[in-house]
Amino acid sequence: DEPFSPATRAAWEEKAREGEPRQSERVDELQAIDDAIDILDSPENRALFGHAYTTFVSLEEESRGVANNTASVAALLTQKAQQLKSAVLARAAVAVRTRGDFDAVLADIDTTMDTLKTEEQTDITDRDNCKVDLRTEREKFEDHSYLVEKITNTLKKLNTKKEKLEADVEATSEAITEQEDMMQEAMDQRNASTVRFLQSKGDDEDAIDLLQQAVAALEGYYNKTNSSFLQMAGQPLGRSSPFLTAADIKAPEFKVSKDQAPEAKFSKTGEHKQESKGVLGMLKQITQNLQIEIADGEKAEEEEIAAYDKQRADDEATLQSLKDRKSDLEGEIAATETKIGTKEGDKTDEEGDRDSASTALENLKPGCDWLLGAFEKRRALRKEEMEGLMEAKSLLSGGAVGSGTFLQRK
């Protein structure tokens, strides 16, 4: 249903403003009419009218009966007007008393009755429209108020969800930083270990190079001198190792007291072949040990690198999982912010509709409250007035039977 037009609403408000003054004016009008009737109907004034230039005269003898009937009808109309506080009946009484024009008065009464019927129907239509419009705007107000409250609660939940997601993002970011720091520390340790291995390997390789140079120098000398102390191929020392150890070197035997100073004479070539033989063997043994140490170090380094690579792969998978989680959380935050924006727009719209309904109610209430409050009273007054008018018509119709009309003489 469409709300009342501004013109209709203005009419209601005008009625509300004029209701009480109109009643007061009606009472004042009735009092004035009563005063006028008393003035015109007093004995002395009747005598005055009898001597005045303009008087009413009867054309037939029976006009005296009509005059008496007119006075009776006027008196009855006056009594009914006072009883019902009806300005219409009061005016009819005056018209009958002063003019005796029953037909004109009857026509006025019919017009007034039609007006009252129209007013009754207008009040009914306006009352029904008021009820519909008030109910419609009230329902709109309640519906939009409910939706505003519902959206407000939804916004609270969305903002709480957003705060939790942001806290999860912060915690995940910290976990990513810790994971990256741990991986960097492991890489630094691995690199340091590699540097130590390469340094140790380089040192061992340098030592082997020096030892091999020393062995080559000794072997070159003894090969040049054709000394027989060198261990030749196919001449085992009775052990699995082709090299001498410290146990193979015999301590020197003293032919005299050990406290006696040695003679100052040079030994013969090859005399210390056992000592030289042991030194050369030890050099080769050390070289071999260093080579074994390098091989073991390379193997250990390879194993450590393999273990590091496996751990690195696991760590990178964990890091990627954390980054994916962070990305998902940020996506949820973005989606939640979009929902919040949409809901805030919806809330603004609903608040606007709610306020519009509230304004419409405020505009409707003055006129509708007056109309709804005064409807039954107005109906009752109209009913009484209609009954009075019907009774007046009956009186006037009866008074006009067999009567002539009064002519005005100048």
C-alpha cells in the first residue's frame, strides 16, 4: 500500500488542529443562535414586528394555523438543536421562525445530511488508510531494526574472526623466521665443516707431497750409491707390511762402556743401513696413513653432505608449508575484509531504511492519532446529528402539510 499523499496528511493535521476550536465555535454559535431566538421571540419584539413596515401576512384565513404550526416546529427545532449542540438544527430553527420557508430548510437539511454521509465515508477511508499505513511503516521499522541488529552481530563475529586470523598470521610469520634462522644456522655449520674438511685435506695432501719428496730423495740417494739396505721387490721382511716400523730398528750395541766417549772416526758407507731402512719405511707408512685419513675424511664428508641435504629438504618443505599457511591465512583475511565491507554497506542501507520508516511514522502519527482517537466520538456525534436532522425533516414535512407559503410584504 502507498502512504497517504502530502495533501491528505496535511488535511489530517489541519483537522487535528481545528478539532477543539471547531467544537468550541459550535458551542458559541449555538449560544448566539439561542440568544437570537430569545430576542426575536420575546412578546415585546413580536409586537414590534407587528407594527414594522415589513411583516408577514397570511393570504388565507387558515394561515393563522400555519403560523402557529411554524412556531411549534421552530420551538421543537430549537430544543433539538440545544440538545444535540447542532448548529445545523439551530440555523433551521431560525430560518423557520423568521422565514417560514420549509422547502428551503428541508433542502439545507438534505445537503447537510449528504455532507455528513460524505464525511462519515471519508473518516472511514482515512481511518482504514491510517491503520494500513501505520502498520506498514511500523513493520518496516521493526524489520529494518531487526536486520540492523542482525548485521551488527554478524560484523562482530567477522571482526573477531579477522583478529584471530591476524594473530595466526603473526604467529606463522614468527615460525617462518625461526625456521629460516635455523636453516641458515645449519647451512653455516655445514659450510664451516666443509671448510675444515678441505683445510684438513689440503694439509694432509701437502704433508703427503712433502713425504713423497723426502722418500724420493732418500731412494734416489741409495739407488745412486747402490746400497743393499733398501727393501727390494720380492724380498719380504717377514711381515704383511712392506715397510719397517720402529720395532724393526735395533738399538746400537756398545762395544765399550756406554759412558765412554765415542771415537772420532767416520763410519763406512752402508754401516747404518738398518737405521736408514726404518726411517724410509716410517715415511712411507705415514704417507699411507695420511692417504687413508683423506679417504676416510672424504667418505665422512659425503655422508654428512647427504644427511645435510636430506635435512635441508625436510626443512625447506616445512618452511614452504608455513609460507603456504600464511598465504592461506592472508587470503582468508582478505575475504573476511570483503565480507565486512559488504555487511557495513548493508548495515548503512538498512539503517537508512529504518530511519525513513521512523520518519514516516512520525509524520503519520499526529493526523492518524487524532483521527483514530476521535473517530468513534465523531461517528457518534454524526449519528445523533443525523437523527436530529431526520426528526427535523419529519417535523418540517408535517408542518408543511396543508399549509401555504409565507409571502414577504414590503
